[in-house]
Amino acid sequence: MDNLWEILGGVVVVSALLFVRNSWNSSNAPLPPGPRGGLPFIGPKVNKEKIQPWIAYQKLADTYGDIIYHENLGRKVVVVHTYKAAHDLLSTRASIYSNRPVMTMARKLVGYDHSISLADYGPRVAYMRKAVQTELAPKNLGRFRPLQHLEVSLFLGKLLEAPDNFFDHVRILIAYQIFSIAYGFRPKSDKEPLLASIKKMMEDFAVFAKPGNFKVDDFPSMRYIPEWFPGASFIKFGREARGRIFDVVLTPFDIVKSRIEKHDLTPSVVATFLQSRDTSLPDTEDMLRWAAEAVFAAGSDTTASAILVFILTMAMNPEVQDKAHAELDAWIGDEEFHLPSFDEDRNKLPYLDKILWEVFRFQPVIPLGLPHCTTQEDVYEGYRIPKGATVFANLWAILNDGRIYPEPEKFDPDRYNRAVPEENINMDPRKVVFGFGRRICVGQHLAEASLWMAIASVLMVYKITPAKDNKGVNIPISAAFTPGVITRSLPFKCAFTPRSGKALALVKSSYADALAKVNTEIQ
């Protein structure tokens, strides 16, 4: 017990020393404006109205300016709200802004210090990023197109069979698709324990990837408190989450490794990793395990959330759907009626591309991006950015900036036809939504292809409308989203109606073909 009190005493002493150290400024430049006040380790309450944090920060920016600063339990936080500032800091000055903040729960207790997403930038992360980006470059994705088409066909059939369960269908579509691409085999059923671990892993990530969600993030010495100590439930949470993530990282990778040893050369990202790895490097296999985890984890939750934004906005904007249907009918027509091909049809369907762009803009699924951390003090626009500051780019604010996107609350794919490139007016939102600099999403091309195929295929065969109540009246739909690192649409109801007899026949035939393939070739 004496040791325990020594640990707790150490927490207080270390925290006090950190406060004294951080009080010495090495630059005369002022900190960015923002809410001040509070005790040394308890900063001002940023979100008093219980609104979404990205909106709360935007309200502060309306008062203080586009670059704001505040402190929370001694954590120095900078939030930027313009594309220029985000690009200047996170991309142009990437050598300073590419680390991650101290997240003791996520990185030390759970194990994400091994990962691409949350580890500090260095040779390990650079190696893993290069491995993933090479495999998921546009020129290498064509070999996975049949897998994507298979899962889309199953998805369309499930929408016909059980339309009310479309949230689950979307999740399964992307989970199976990306899992098959990463590891080269398809889970045998939705009830596989590994899939349950993956689902819980993503739920956990949304909790502990936000800096400050746990006191141990602000007082790292608390990680040594025993699990039985009052208030130490976070230790048990971290231990259980660590078990899940290492199960996800190790199990499928080892299955692929075993198959290769038996000369099963089914194409997958991991198979290529293993066959082309540099054995001269230390810990290569561990890095490749975590690189494979990034392929799956980075894309599954975010892409599924984006598809739900698409479904929501189509149900709310029938005129957009009508225009997309007209474009599809004009290009593909009755005689060649088929599900759109990413490689053969995409460049002939520009309005569908603009729908995809507007889905990205309308509600970015990681509204504040993942946090960056400064490795040294910096001065920008006359303001001092302290060393060790947590830096957020408010992606939602950038993509809803009326100076760039007039009438940002309106879902308007045609806005990109009115772009003024030299002024960034109605600029391509993909420049923002995938992040910046050395931390840009490694799976952006795969995510975009998966989203486009889902959007194009659903619009080819279905009309999406609000669901009706038992009196035949439309059930209201609103654009409401969960808080958190990764945001999702709150539950809503809609209907998926086949557009024609041909559309219905196409759904049924492609579904039957996909089921047959699953039953005979994959399992």
C-alpha cells in the first residue's frame, strides 16, 4: 500500500513540475486567442451546450478567430478552422506536426503505440505507411475489384430481403470487403468471434482515441495503479481492449502466413507483404501485422459511416437522386443494363462523382481529424504554437466554411461545377477529408473506390425514400450524428424500392450469383 501512495504522490509531483516547466515561454509571441481561466490543470469548459465538439469549436472560432488555443488539465490544445492553416501546419511543416499526443490509454495500455494510426511518426510508421500505400495505390486495386463487386451484389440483395436492417448491411458490406482484400479470405458468417472482436475494437477506438477521455491520459503515472484500486476501472478496460486488438492483429495474419506455407497464393495485401518483405530489417513481421490492421481498421468504420451519409442525404434530397438516375440511364441504358463498373463506367458518370464528393463534404466522418502533436515550438501567423501541443484541424468547419462552400448546409453536388480553383471556391473535399501531410489516410484510394461502387450500384437499382408510418405518412428524417472521433448517423428509417422490373431482376440475379460464388468458391 505504501508503494501505491508513493505512485499517487509521484503523479502530483510530476504534474506540478510539468506545469512549472510549461510556464516558461521560449518565445515572446502570444498564444493564439481562446477561452482562458480556470485552475492550472483544469481549463475552461469548451462545450457548455452539449453540442457536437466540432460545432462547439466552430462557435469558439466565431468569437476568437480561425486559430484558437485552450488548455484542459494542463493539455495545450490548438484548433485550426481553415484549409490554409491546416495545410500550412500539417502538410508544409509536417516535420514538426506529425507526431501524436500523449494518449496513455490508447498507446500504452491498449497497444496502439505499435500502429500506423496513433504511434509517433518515425522509421517504423514510415515503413508501414509505405507498405500500405504501395499495395493500395490505384494501379494495384484492380485485382480486388471482383471481391468488391461480390460484396456489393450481396449488399443489394440484403437490402431487398430485409431493408429495415440497412445499418447492419452497410457494416457487413464494408467489413467483409476490406477484410477479404487485406487477408484474402472471407469470414464464413456474421457470427464469427473474430468479427465480433473487430466490431468491439472499432467501438473501443472511438472511445480511447480522443485525448483526455481518460484521466490516465493527463496523468500517465496512473497506468501503474493496480486494477483493484477504487477508480481504476480503466485498467481493466485497457487490458480487455488490448486482448481484442492483438487477437485482430495476430489471428488473420497468421492464417495467411500458414496458407502461403501450404502454397495457397490467394491474392491479398498480407500475402504480398509476406512474399516481398525485407527480411534484413528488424521486426519486419510485426510491422507488417500492424500495417495489415491499418488496411482494415482505417477503412471499415469510416467507409461504412460515409455510405450511411449517402443513404441519408439521398432520402432527404430526391431531386439529387432523380438527376443521378437520369445520368445512369443515359449512359448504361436498358439494353446494357448492369451494375456500374468502377474501371469502365466511372469516368462517364461525372454527376455520381460529385455526389461522392458532396457526401465527403456534407458530414466528414472524422470531423476533427485525428490529433497531431508538435515536436518543437513554432510560430504561425504571429502566434506561438507550444512544443507538445495537441493540434486539431476542424475538418467539419473547413468543409462547412461558407467562404469556400456557399450554402454549406445544402447538399448540392452541382456546387463543384461552379468551382473557382484559384480561390479554392467549391474545392474538391478530398483535399481535406483524408487528412494532411505525413498522416494522410493510407487507404484513401480503396475507401473512395468502395464508396463509389456502393453509391453507383444502389442508385442503379433502387430509389431511396423516407419510410412511411402505418398511416402512409413519411417518417421525418434529420441529419443527426453521434459525437466522437468517428461520427455515425443516428438511427433513421428509409425505404429501398427497385426502380423497375429490370432493376429488380438485376438485384435478384446478381445476388444469386454472389451467393453461389460464396458457397462454392470461398468457403
